[in-house]
Amino acid sequence: MTYMDPGNQTTISEFLLLGLSEEAVLQPFLYWLFLSMYLVTFIGNLLIILAIIKDSLLHTPMYFFLSNLSLVDICFTSTTVPKMLVNIQTQSKVITYAGCITQMYFFMLLGLLDNFLLTVMAYDRFVAICHPLHYTVIMNPKFCGTLLLVSWVLSALNSLLHGLLILRLSFCAKSEIPHFFCELNQVIQLACSDTFLNDLAIYLTTGLLDVIPLAGILFSYSKIVSSILRISSAGGRSKAFSTCGSHLAVVSLFYGTCLGVYLCSAVTQNSRASAIASVMYTVVTPMLNPFIYSLRNKDMKQALRKLFGKSRSLHDQVLCLRIENVLTNPRTPSSGLSKS
């Protein structure tokens, strides 16, 4: 790092990620734990995407948004865990300034996009249950594509805003981040220059882009519950609840863990405790989402069976063709000599 003036302000070239623990004994355990969780997250969400692509019965708005949610979860986890694993493996805590800014940008983009997708999926369930006769007209492919595009644009603009505000800051000589990734608030706390605009932007964007989607989800489910309770048959109510049960479980897990991290940081004022709590929404939630959707969703379980069934049948067909080819066209040593 190069010193600019005696005021302890510097142009830094790197940060130090202190991680979840500095105990050397725990590092191998943390490495294998997070590697296992990352692989489960990657494979589980990838299977969800492949199952939806392969099964034409799942080419509906609900599963279109679910496949995008799975893709976002893969990318969201990939912004933090691989760097953490590399640092543990190399026994290094360094992340470059550019790498830190890049990690922050994509972490905020994908985290907010996750939030928007859950909101859009809640609206999809609201239309399906409260306005079933108009569902195909309202949730047409063009409208679904527009909702996805708007979610991407808003998420990208929000991340760009915070990224540009970070670039204007000057940082002190101390560049240690008590976290396993470059978290926005932790980086801002290291700044020596005025952070009023950064704090203002956080409050405004949190109010607009986090609270409003949550309010939309709560409004959608209030209407959904009201409509379901008006259904006379118990079987009809059960079927209606099952169509949104998985999504409701994911929403509860996502917002519950985020609220837990916020309360933990507000009550304890302990950055390391907040970092440990943030593992829930950065790693655990994306890992559990495929299980929630596959275990509680009959259509998804059937699609996964088809995915693995087709793989096995294709292998069996290739094997049978090879055996049949050998039996019908035997190649003896003499025939091989005659051909030569």
C-alpha cells in the first residue's frame, strides 16, 4: 500500500479477510465443511435446472422462475465460498482491492436478485390461486421475461450505485475485514473518509429494494390464504396449500436467516459473530433450497426421476446396441486378416 499523507489515509491494494476463525486447528474442518456444502449446493441446484429443462411438463412460469432462482443460488454461493476455500488452502487471508470490489458487486447483485425472484414467484402463486382462469393470460412468456429483466436491471443498478460510492472512499492503514468475504458494511467501516453518502444509500436502497419486495410477498400470501380458506373442500385446500408450500418455506428460510444476521449484529456488536451468522443465508439457504423444492414437490420429484431414468435407459440402450452389433457382426481373426 502507498501512503498518501501523514493523516493515516492510504491507497490500499489489498484487504485481509480474517474468516470465521483464526484457530489453525479449525481450518481443515472449515475447509472440508464448506467444500462439501458448496458441492451439495452446486449439484443440487444444477439438477433442479436440468430437470426443469428436460421435462416439458415443467415449462411453466413457476418452474421458469425456479430454474432462474437455482442458477442465481449457484452464482451467489460461488462469489464467496471458492475464495474462502482458496484462502484456507493457501493459508492466505489476502484479497486484492479490485477483487474485493468485484466480490461485493456480484454478492449484492445476486443477493438482491434472489430477493426479487422470491417476490416474483410469490406473485406467480397469487395469480395461480386467486385468478386461476386468467393465469395463462397474465403470466404469459413475454410478461415473465419482462419481470426477470426488470429484476436483473434493478439489482445491477443497486450494486453499481454501492460500488461507485465505495470507490470514492479513502481507507485507513488497517485493512482487516472480520468476515469471510467483502461485506459492504464491514468495508465501509474501514474507511477514513466521510461515509455519509454510503450510509444514506444503504438506508434508502434497503427500504426500497428489500422492504417493498417483502411487503409484496406478505400481501400476496395474505390474499392466497384468504382465497384458500374460502375453498369448501378439504382436499382442494390441501392441494392449494401444497402448490405454494415449498416457496413459502424458502421465503421463510431466506428472510428468517437475514433477520437473524441483522439481530445478531445489532445485539452483540460482534463482527465475528455476525460473520458466523451470515453463513446461514450465504451458504446454508442456497444449499437447502433444492431439497425443499424436490422433497415437497411431486412434479419436481417426478422430473428428477425422469432425469435419472433417461440417463440409465440411454446407457442401457447403448450397451444393448453394442452387444447386438457384436453378435450380428462377429469379427474373427481370419476375417481381420482377409481385410488387411
